[in-house]
Amino acid sequence: MRNNSFELVFYHEQSCVLVLVTGDGSHQLTAQEISQFGRRDLKPIVFVLNNSGYLIERLLCRNPGIAYNDVAPSRYSEIPLGCDGWFTARVTTCGEFDQALKAAEQDGTAAYIEVVTDKYAAPPLAKKMHESLY
């Protein structure tokens, strides 16, 4: 089994907020742990970047569209429904993202925001890496 996961967790000391940024591929492996935040009365901000698969794997493949790099479609924003009082949102535009951040900040509870992106949305450096390989 491969685990080419991308997860970034950081703790902002001034506001005491735990932030988790995860791709949908790696989140498939860690979603069950979301309930631990609620269980321990933590109020993180979770961002799930949903691009329908393993972007880095796509960029490393000769054929990025191969089904091997896809993950099953999920509505990640519904995962924390078992965590009472969490703010959840699914966003597909920058405007929706801004609104979700504002609402999460005002809510003062844990937040779980699914950010839906294009399957091949990647930073310029990652795209150059792919171009240099093939």
C-alpha cells in the first residue's frame, strides 16, 4: 500500500488554533481520526483539498489521467457531522472560500472546510517538475 500523503499541521500559538491542511488522497487514510478532535474538545480548522486524487502521483506519471491516481468521490464536508457544533462548508470558488473563513472565524467552533479544486491544479514548480520528467 502506498502512502504518498500530504498533510500539514501547524499550531498558531497566539490564537491557540490547530490547523490541518490535507489532500483528499491522504485524508482517505486519516478521516477516522477527525472524531478525536471532538472527543478531546479541540477546535481545529481542517482544510481538505479535494482534487479527486493523488496530484503528486499524477505529476510523476507519464500518463497523469490513469485511474490509479483517482480516489472515490466523497463529500468530505459531511464527515464531521458526528462532531456536534462544528462549522462545515464545501467551497468551489475563492468567494465561497472567503465566506467560509469568515463564518468559521465568527462561529468560534471547530471548522472543516472542503476546498474543491481542478484535478490538475498545481503550483508552477510542480508543473515544471512534470514537464521535465516527460
